[in-house]
Amino acid sequence: MAARIETRNETLTPAAAFINIPSIDTLIRVTRVTALAAVFGDIESLLASPKSGSDPGSQHPLGRISRNRRAPMPFVVPHKIQTYSGLEPTPGIQRETRVEAREKACMRAVGLLITTTVLLLVVLTAMLSFAQEQSTSPLSTTPPSAVPTVDEQKVFVFVQRTDRHAKYSSPEVFHNVLNDLLDYLKTKNVAIAVDEFGGRNHAEGATPLDTIFTIARDAKASSVMYVVVDRPLTKWLKITVQCFDMNRKPLWKEEVSSGGGLSGGHGFEVCTKKIHAQLDKRVGQDGLPILATAKEPAEEKQ
């Protein structure tokens, strides 16, 4: 593509324009035309397809590319250098890395499973050995003195006052019933368990059975005789005697009351006589054991 420059009265080519420059404006125009010629020449060379086997340098718009000049070869980085330099590894290396990671994960899972299995076996073995020891151990591992024999059986006597008796009667009546009952049992040679601390054989208020049985165990008793002193509205006095074994199993129960007479003293005498008669049938039976020294003379007489 030929480019020509028109001046005031003449037309110049780009090469001739650099020789005959009449003014600065002409120089600027020549520079622009030269640049446009170079750009248009490149575009024509790109649009034109080179022939096969021809020299690439002959098709260049300037026609001055050296035949011996070659394009630089791309630099290929080895995969090891790529890996260490932080570049992405090749797909083959990625597959190998994933396989190794999976193998390591499988080995860790197998090791964890083996460890868990061993621990479970150890725990099960310990539990089985403990259960066998418990099953094979004799029930009578406690010393013989801890289990009371027939001759060592004793009853713990506890007398309790109800709220109604505390409201409608006097404390003297309650203590008279307590002393009369204890004296009666002593005359019958009943084996009574004595509290170590003393004085915990009666209460003038409500007392839980758990507390009573705890005191009885401390006193090494084999049974509990629970006595309740009450004052009903229509009676002078009411006495209830109930006997339990140490497992709280009821053995027997007796109950007497008195509502006749003109005073509470008469009711006390009637109730004490009745309860003595009722307990005579229970002495020496379950819940009211007799002392061993008192049994020998009775057997000799028989």
C-alpha cells in the first residue's frame, strides 16, 4: 500500500518527505502517515495467508525477518519443581497423591478399629470376672457375729406420742405408759435391745420409721416393737403395739383403748391391763424373744 503526502504544491512519498521538509506541519503530517502506513502494512500481512513451504520472513510486511531467527522454545518445569514451588502438579501426580491419602486414611481407620476392639474385650473380660466373683462368693461372707442367732435375738422398743395426745392429754400419762410397758417386758424376761446413746426409745412427736429402724440397727436388734400412744376424742387412752422384723415386714399387731370411767386415770389402768393380757400371748414368739438365761429354767421345769 503506497502512501503519499500532499504539500502545498507537490506530492511526496514518506521517504522523500524526510529529505525535503518544508515546515514543522509537514513533518507532523509525515510522521502520522508513516505510522498509518506501518499499521496498514501489518494488517495486510495478517490477512494474507502464507504459502506452504515458503519462508516466513518473506511474508512479513517489512520483508526483513532473518531466516535463521527462530521463536523461543517454551520452558517446561519438571513436576517435582512444580510441586515444591507451589505450582499445580500434573494430573498423574494428583491421582497418586489421592491414592496415597486414601491408603493412609484406611490404615488409620483399621488401627482405630483394632484399638477399640481390644479395649472392649478388656472391659468385657473384667466385667465377666467380677460377675463370676460375685456369683461364686458365699452369701455368708460377713462374720458370724454380725448375724444374730436365736439366743442373741433382741427387740428394740420405741414408744411414740401422737399430736392428739399431746393436745388433749398430759405428758405424765405418756411417760406412765412408757415406763409401765418397759417394766412389763422386763418382768417377762424379754430380750430388749438397748440404744448405745440412750434415751432414743421414745418421742413426743412424729418420727419417721426410717429413723426408728436406723436406731434399731445400731442397737443390733432383730425386731422392732413400735408403740403408739393416742388420745381419741371419744376415748381416754388408746395404745397400739405393732411388731416388725428388720425388713419392715409386719409380724403382729395389738390394739387396746378405754373410754369409760370419770377420769383419765381409770382409762390408763384399763388400757395397761388389757395390753398386758394381749402381750402375754406374744412373749417368746416372733418379735418378742426371751433372754437365753430365762429359757433354761423353763426347760428344766418342763
